[in-house]
Amino acid sequence: MKERVIVGKVRSGLEIVVKSGGEVLRGKRLGVITNHTGVLDDGTHIVDALMGLEGVEVRALFGPEHGIRGNHAAGVAVESDRDTKTGIRMYSLYGKTKKPTPEMLQGLDALVYDIQDIGLRFYTYVWTMALAMEAAAELGLEFIVLDRPNPLTGVILEGNLLDPRFASFVGLHPVLIRYGLTAGELACLLNRERMLAGGRQVQLEVIPLEGWAREMWYDETRLPWVPPSPNIPDLDSAIAFAGTCIFEGTNVSEGRGTPRPFQYITAPWIDGPKLAEVMQGEALRGVEFAPIVVSPNPLPGCEAQAKFYTTECHGVALTVTDRRKFQPLLSALTLLVQIRSLHREKFQWHPEHFNHLMGTDAVLKAIEGGRRANSIVAEWTADQQRFAPLRQSYLLY
């Protein structure tokens, strides 16, 4: 069957607000939670766009992981500062605190959230949103989400529900790994289902997208791709990240510092040709594996996140041949199981991080017990069946 490509012009929530002259924001003292992805189609940053609207007052800026400008490495604390262009105070939500403090919010009427996410539980931006919603609810502030597309479509569900015992900043609330919602839809779910701390609810408004259909991949929106973080340079990396992010919880490189982050899975001790042969024999849908030799050489400032920095590594290049059939988590777990089987003496877990990424310790225990990936993934069907009708109630598109 020929792949169906939906072509249309999508307008972000920010575009809608600016087009209206900022009507929904007028007369409010605003704090803006954003980064380098909060831009208009022409590249104008949200702060510059809002500052140019009559009656719109931006009092404070809040930055997530990677910082306001997106130039900090994964997991690196970011310091608070001032915006060099406007002089507005910038507060880091990925440093001493991940939740806005009452002192940071003093004098504000509303928080505005505008960040391009990639629709995965272990991507931290939506948890910055959730914690900011909690802070706004505690102080009686309004919370406004300027919605953006889910780059991986809004129709595909994958993974397990997070076990609250393993809640962390790579998974704060019980949703699927691939939850099939925009940030605005997820905000509605978290709010109305009283998942925020203390069961609080915030005064929430979502400025929806125009022209977005749930079946759309990001490259079908006609919106420019702004890398949401240094190691997600393109949509291909985002698609692979939906599965191979789990290698962060092992001593195997997930491809940071290579030309194809999250698509090159390597280590100095892996037998690449053998692993590629085994993986091709798995006949996984929508993906192929080929041997690769590469030396991770990360972007400046990101060296600490690249395993085996400047060391020759061997492994496989993962190439998605049909993104609609591709099952990232099944493929990544199968690859992990095979690497562990082929190189049991070298393979190591980073168990705490792996369990947080998976939102459970059951997966690690299952693999250690000799279970195959497909049997582990099959057990997630019940979680997906539980989540699907809950999610349905919050679909805006």
C-alpha cells in the first residue's frame, strides 16, 4: 500500500496568538516558559514577537533542559541569568530547581508555555510544563499553552504506563512512553485527571494549532524543523529516539556525537557484522540494520554525554524504511537483548537510569530472566488499552 502523505499548512499556537495581536495575553503580567524552539515560521523568537504586541507585557523567562537558547548539553544544570537582548530576567528550570518557586513567580498573572516537544515520556520538556502548572495552581496563576504538533503523529501509542514508584524527570506521571498527544492535550489530561501535586487544578487555556491532522508527521506540516535539543538534529533522530533512548541506561553508546544520533548503536567491543546479521534475522518491521564503525565526536560542550568519546566503536546503523510500520521500542529492546546475549561479559546496565526511562524495573528483570523483547512488549497491550480511552477524552484535533 502506498504511504499516505498529508500535505497542509500548519500554524502553531504562537502564530495564532501573534496573528490576533496577542488578544488572549493583553493586560497580563507574563512569565514565558520557552527555548530556542519557541519561534514563528520566520524564525522570530516568542519573546521578540510578544514584546512587539501592544498591551502584552513579558516580565520573566523560564528555560528548560538545554536552556533558553538550546545550547546546553543533556543533563547539564543551567544557571539563571538575564536575556542579553531584552534584559528580562531568565530563570533556569533545569538547575537548582525544576519547578518555579514563588519568588520567581512574584508579580506575575500568568505563565505561557511554548516549546516544541517530540511526544515521548522520557523527553523532559513536558515535565517542565507539568511542574510549572503545579506552581501556577498553587499561586492561582493562569497557565496558557501555545500548542505545537506532535512530530511523531498523534495516532501511534507505544510502551507501558509509568509505575509511580519510578517517577522521575524522564517520566513524571502515568502516561505511555509514546502517548500520542500534543503538549496542549497532555496539559489538559494532567489537569483534569488531577495528576498534578496535591490533586490541584490550574486555570488552563490551550491555544490550539490550525491545520494539523493527527496522522501528520512533522515533515508534513510545512513547519521548519528546529532541533529541540542538540542530539535531535532531525526527524529521523526523533523517530529512532522513541526506542533507542533506552540505551542511555546501559554502557552502549546511543550515538551521541555521531552524524546520526540514536541511529548508531555502538561500543568498542561489539561485533558489528555479527550483530547486524542477527538483527536482520529478527525481521523487524520497517527497519534495517547494517554494520557501522564510528568514533563519537560530540558538539562542543556535550563531550560528557558521549560514551567512548573519540574511541573507535563498532555496532549497527539503524535505518527506518517505513516509519508507519516501525516499532521503535520493540526494535530497541530486541537490539539490547541481542547485544547483551552476544557480549554478556562486556555489557553493563546503568540500572537506576534504565528503570527510570522504562518507568518500571520489570523490563530489566525480564531481560535478566531470559525473556525475549516481543514477549515483554506484548505485556504492554493492557496498559495501552487502559490509556487509550482516557486519552480520547482530551483530543483537540
